Amino acid sequence: MQEISADVLVIGGGTAGFGAAVAAGRLGLDVVLLEAGTKVGGVMAFCPGMPWGAAYPQGESIGGLMQELTGRLMAMDPPMAEKRPCTLENFGPEIQYDHDAATTMMFEMLEEAGVRVFLGAVAFAPVMEGDRIAAVDMFDRRGPQRIAAQIVIDCSGDGDISAKAGVPFTLGDGQGNMMAVTLSFFMEGADWDRVFAENDPYFRRNAAKGIAEGRLHPHLAQLYLMKGFHLGTVFCNSVAIRGVDGTDPADVTRATQEGRRRCLQLAQFLRVDVPGFEKAHVSQLGPTVGVRETRKLEGVYRVTGADLAAGTRFADGIVACDNPIDDVMRNSDQMTHDAMVERGGYYTIPFRSLLPKRVRNLMFAGRILSADLVAFASVRRMPQCMAMGQATGTAAHLSIRDGVPVQAVDTAELVRMLRMQGVSRLGA
């Protein structure tokens, strides 16, 4: 078995893994990033065109790498990103962008930071030495390999390595119920003026007719259709499939094929029934379903809905957020967009919710953070995941520099460094 060594091993190349790897690499650490797919970006790869929502709590950018990435895209000629209001209830401004430009820019930022990126690489087992991970076994098309690292950051979305390292977790709501998965697509060649002419942001009237006639799945009572970045494109984030265990490959495969059927059914309905879609066609149908929720790891601190509803700004807070309780069909066919904090308020996510209690060189970031159901439904957006990753990458530097477990990192110094990196509104 080939052996590789690094200062930091980041598992998962979603927005959280991107943030962790770039932050650690810029601080002079030797970083390896493993991504099982063919692109970085996570849900960006599974759902091309998904807007970066929650990037502007109270209308102000969260800063850090999210702001830098957006700024780079906006500075391109022609610009490849822009800030827009969200058409959905209780969601603030979001970032629309060109998918291919964004993923290319993310790869360039990883290259600039000196990160060694392995695509098509699956981490499958930790090698434990007492209360630390000495190495992680992975495989790609060349066969099995072992990566030894001083710090491991799990940004995989499902937390497989953390779970195998002994970190306790709950799956979904603890009884197996998880948010629905979604397959998205674009309609290209749409007439925006006609598509969005009615004051019906969820196209409920059209959807009710399609369901009553048996031409749409009953779960499509609300259609989530948004203007894409490019003129005449409409992002369709409507097809949600319930009862899927995102940790089970067979379940994900089944859901993906069912999602394809529902997407094509919806596209045909739009062309026939919704004015403005007559000449439109499907493009960028997601390669697989986007999974919202699987494991929630048990951390040093479990952030709660009550914490966030109170607008708590933790002393070790590492990113601001005001996103609503965005719960998608976990226990029923309902979706919620209930406001989390009072209008004009925001909360921060504590660094302690990214740390296990016992494994001394492991951190996790993204949707596997330690949170209850209500908090999780608010904090899981891509910009916040990127900032969580940025915090763990910066904390890896402090842990190695000071020779301390990740649980003993000086959080005041961490927050100071994140502020220096441009992350906004941190501290109690």
C-alpha cells in the first residue's frame, strides 16, 4: 500500500472542504484534499446552479473566502456572479453565479494555496492510535493508499471517517427520518417576463392543476423556480424525494432514477402549462440527488434552535447567519421557511460544535456539525459551510503551531485570525 504524508488531510471537496483546505494551505501547511467525485463544490456539483443563499446576513457579506470567491467571479469580464434578492420567503440576498466559472475558480484557489487535490478518491477507514487518527486509508483507481496526517478535517457531508473513529452521531432525527433529497435541473430558453408574470412565487396555482390532473407528483405542490444566472435560464429546485437514506448507495441510486423521471415530467408540464416555457429545454440535470441530511456528529457543544432563536453570538463564533428554518419534508410532505431570528438579527455558529469530545486531532465542518434538528435546518447553507471549513483550516494551523489537541486551540486567537482573514461580525 502506497503511503502519503501531510500536515492536514481534508476529506470532502464541498464548500466546507474547499474552505478548510485553502485556509490551511495559505497558512503554510501541507494539505491533501480528497474528493470522491469529479468536481469540487459538493452540492454545487450535484445541483449545478444552486444559489449561494445566506451569504448576506442582514444584507452584509459573511466575508472571508466566500466574499473573496464571489469578488473574483464578479471581477471577471464579463462578470460571472452577482448579488440578487431571493424570491423565497424569509431568505435574504443570495449569490447567483456561473457554475463552470465558479468551480474553475475554486480549483485555481486550491492550486494557489498549494493544496494537493485527489479527485475520485474515497476515504474508507481511519487508522487509530489511542485517541488520535494516525492515518486514513483511501482508494482511487490505482488501488488502496494510506495518508498519514497531523490533523484530519472531515468535510464529507456524511461523516463516515468521524463515525468510524468513534465519534457518536445521530442519523437524521435519531429515528431514521431525514430531509428529502433533491434532483435539480435548468430550463434554458425561457421567457423570464412571462414565466414570472404572476404574483405567485411558488407557482401553486399551476402545480395544483398538474397534481389534480395526475400530471405532476403530489409532492410538487410548490414549484421552486428561480431565475438562473444567465438570461433565459430557470433553475428548478422542485423535485424532492422522501424516505432516502443518504448513507446508503443503493438508496441514493434509486432516488436519482426516480428524480430523473419526476424532473422530465415537470419539464414537460412547464412547457405545456406555464407561459414562457414553450420553447425551453432541459439542461444540467444533476448527476445524482443532492443530500441535505444524514449524520449529525456529537461535538464538544451541540448548538440548539433555542441558541439561534435568541440571536446568540458566541465568544467562539466563527460565522454569522440569519437563515430561516429551512426544513424539507423530513417528517411529512411539508417544507418550512420559518424565520429563525427576529428581523434584523443574526447569530453565530460556535467553533466548539465542529469538535469531537475525544479524538484529539479531528475536526468536522459542514452539515455534519453538532446541532439539534432546528439549528441544523438553519445553519446548513453553503456559505456557512465554507466559513466553517475556513475556521477548521485556521484552527489546524494553531493546533500544530502550539502542539495542542484541537479541543485546546486558543479560540480567542482563532477568532482574531478569522477577522484578519475578513470574516465579519465575530465574537460575543
